[in-house]
Amino acid sequence: MTEPVKSFILLGPLPSKEAPVDVIRRNQEAISLIHGPITDEEAVELRKSFGPDDCFGLAWTLLHLIETAPNGASLSEEPPTDANMWLHTLWGRARKGLHS
């Protein structure tokens, strides 16, 4: 796992839009240091970094990074109904890609 990915993961899940600006900025700076393609192992670990909302677009950046892995989101089955909405988005995008 690369150092930028490790550093980002250590920050924990993305904060909500309601977080202090310095917390959001720290996450933005950390994610900007990650360059795809990432590994499948990194994708699996980064899936745990989604927060409660889109965090001013950082969740979309994270989603797109995850999709650069060789196996994309590496989701083998549909997430449970109570899973984070971003996991459902990844699942839906992966399923759509399989049927196009």
C-alpha cells in the first residue's frame, strides 16, 4: 500500500459537510496525493473511508479513485441495505458496467 493511501486512511472516514474547514482541507490535501491506478488491496481499504455525505465532492473523488483499481470496487456482492450510500453507488456503477 502506498504512503499516500495509508496517510489518507489514517484520517478515518470522510467528515460531513458540517466539519470544520481545516478538517475538510486536511482530507482534501491527503486525497489529492493519491494517484490512480490504485491496487485492489487499496480499493478495499479505501471503501471504508466514505463518510455520511459527499463532503464537498471528496466522496466522488474517492469513488473515482477506487474505480481505478484493476477490479474496480472489488465488491463481490451487493452491500447490505444499511451500508453506506457510497458503497451502493459503487455497486450500482459496477453492475451497470457489467451489463453495457
